[in-house]
Amino acid sequence: MQPHDPVVRRQLPMIQKIIHDETWLEGERRGCAVEATDPVVRENVCAVVLRVGAQMRAACSGADRNY
């Protein structure tokens, strides 16, 4: 599914990086390979996106350029 919102489209690479990082980090914690679909990884990704979502949206929409 392709997002119609151009800001969401620009956020996707950032979210993919968060998924990659959280998958790697959980694998390090457990000492074995972990899939991106692992429930712990999903929960961590959601927490990160909720924490930095407004900043990501501002960065992608150009709203931060006014400062």
C-alpha cells in the first residue's frame, strides 16, 4: 500500500531505520537473531515512533524550518 500523504512517504525510511535498529538491539539483548515481526520488536518500534513521531513529522513537513 502506497501512502498518499507525502509526509508519511518521507517518514517511511526513518521508520524502517527504527525497525532495523530495534531488531538488531533486541537480537543483541537475547544473544540470537530476532525477526522484525517479533512482538517485543514491534512494541519497541511503536514506543520509539510515539516518542519521536511529532519531531519526525515536523522534520519531514518542513515545519522546523521556521525556527
